[in-house]
Amino acid sequence: MASSATPNADAEAAQSLVRRPSFMACLAAIRAPELYRNFAIHIFVMFPAAMVMCWLGTKVDAAVGLGPLLEPAVRVPAGLSLIGAGGFWVWYVYGYLFLAGGGSPGTHVDGGPVAMVDTGPYTMIRHPSVLGKLAGVIGLGIIWGSPSFLAFFVPVLLVYSLVTNRYLQERFCEERFGPRYAAYRERVPMLLPRPAGMARWLRDEAALAEADAELPPPVEAQPPGVWSEFRWYLLGLAGLISLFAGIWWAVS
């Protein structure tokens, strides 16, 4: 990929990155347009899609004779707690990636990070935001009280998320960071943390030993096809809604 920035701009961007941003700095990063624009996509696209899926789950429940889980007085605060905890975690890890990597998690917003991040929560697993999103989706299913959504829809959504992360997000990382990202992927699991990774995070260590010895790579042009990542997400959500609607139709 050809660089679209001047050497001075590259140097300034590299100097502006924070290798290990503090917790409060990560939360404050939400004020950056790159982050709140990314969160807006979650709020106005992905959250409504999840609500439709929950509604379809209740329809499947009714068709197969399943009643709602728990009483509303129990499931609403429990679900809201999970949604709040998951949203807070995503807020933190997105802020960390933005400050340490120099770009939004949404490559369609600003082209994505310009430095590979292997510190903080990213020294433990490759996609820490998925944990927060999973908690939020489970919380939403608890509020709706849908056994079908929790037992079947959520695992399908998790598989969808892991597949898109591996073949969309990680493809972008491979294009931008090359062999260094391949070494990172070999050492750090995608979603389930290992004791060694948790220990690295507690000790504030990088996943790759040479992390602090290397400067971030130059700021580069947005790779071809990055906008297609967002289009694939939209197509995937539409496909999942169609799948769950088909299940409702089949059992009705």
C-alpha cells in the first residue's frame, strides 16, 4: 500500500500514539469523533437488529410453547446490568485501541489503526470487544425473556461475530501489519484468554517482546475494500434476521 501522508505527518502521528493509555484516558477518548461515530453505528444499526432478533425469538418461543424466562421484575434489572457492563467494557477497549493504535476500531470511519496494539486488554485476547458485545446481547435476551434467543440465537450470533472478525477485521490487520500480526495471532487467542495472557495484562506487558522497541508503522492510505467490511456486516445482519424469521415460519 502506498503511503498517503508526508514523512512529517507520519512522524507526528507516530509520536501522538500512547502505547499504554490509562483507564480514564480510554474512557475520555469517547469525545473523539472517530469513536462516537463508530458507537453511533452500533446504536442505530446493530442494536435495532438485535432487538428484531429478540422479537423473533419470542415468536419462536410462542410457536413451540415456551414461556418467558423469569419475572419482569427480575429479568429487566439483570438484563440491564449485563448491557451496562458489556457497553462499558466495549467503551474501554475501543478507547484503548483508538489511543494505542491511532485509529478507530471501525475501518469505515477513518481507515483503522495505524499501529498494531498488543498491550492492555489486547495482550490477553485479539478481540476483547466481543466479550462486551456478547454480554450486551445476552442481557437483551434476558430482558425479552426469550429462551430460544438465548439458547440458539446467541450462539449463532457469536459464531457470526467470530467469523467476521477472523475474515474481515483480521484480513485488514494482515494487510497493514504483515508478519508482525501473524506472530501476534499465533501467541494471542481470539476470544478465550489463557492464564499467560491474563498475567501479561496484570504485569502490563506486551504480547510481543519487541513491542516497545519498534516504532509504529507509517500512516498509510485506507486499504482497498475497507468499506466493504461494513457492507458485509450489514448483509450479515440482514441474513441472520432472515434466518431467524425463516425458523419462526418453519415452526409456526
